[in-house]
Amino acid sequence: MSERYQAPVAVLGRLLLAAIFLVSPLANLIPNFGATADAMREAGMPLPSILLALAIIVLIVGALALISGYRARWGAALLLAFLIPATYYFHAPWNASDAAEASQQIIHFLKNLDLMGAMLLVIVTGPGPGSVERTR
């Protein structure tokens, strides 16, 4: 790819990668804090209200770091740390009550594995062109 397009494409890639992590807390977790904490409690997570508040902070900070490319490796590590328990507790196909639910959970489970892989790539390679880190 031409150097001319590398920075805008990298910025767009980071934005698309981080979008779910930024939108989810703002559109779902914060407005539905009580219901989400209850779901976490039912899933067996300890201290659900505290962990949910921490998750919201981790998601927003991690997403903004990834998008901006400022401390993107740390942001990706935060998002990876979020994805591991979220996948285990909420998208485990082996805990599904029927085949239809298991099928849906497999899709979510694999999507989260894909996101974990992307976070590992950012941790290893950095944010790329068009990032705050590269312009400093």
C-alpha cells in the first residue's frame, strides 16, 4: 500500500476495531447498569457492581487508547484483559441450554477469540501509522 494511504487506513482500522468497546459501555452497560450487574451475579461473577464499573472504565480507556494510538499497546492489553473473563462467563457454548443457544454462543465465542487475536497483534506490533505514538 502506498505510504500516502497507510496512516488514514490504519486510523480507520483502529477505529473499527475499537468501536464495539467504546459503544458498548455508552449505549448498553451504563444505561443498563443494574440489569447488567444482575446478569453478572447470575453468571457467577464476584462483586458484580464493582467489576462492572471497572469494566466500563477499562472499555472506554482501552478503546480511546487504541483509536488514538496513544499507549495503544496498553489499551489493547486492557481490552484483552476484559475479553477473557467476558468470553468465559457470557459466551461459553458448553453452558448453553439448547442447540440454538449453543450455536449463537459459538459465534460470540469465536468473535471474541478474533478480537483477542487482534489485541495481541496490537500489543506486539503497536498502533501503526497515523498514531499519536508515531507522530511524537
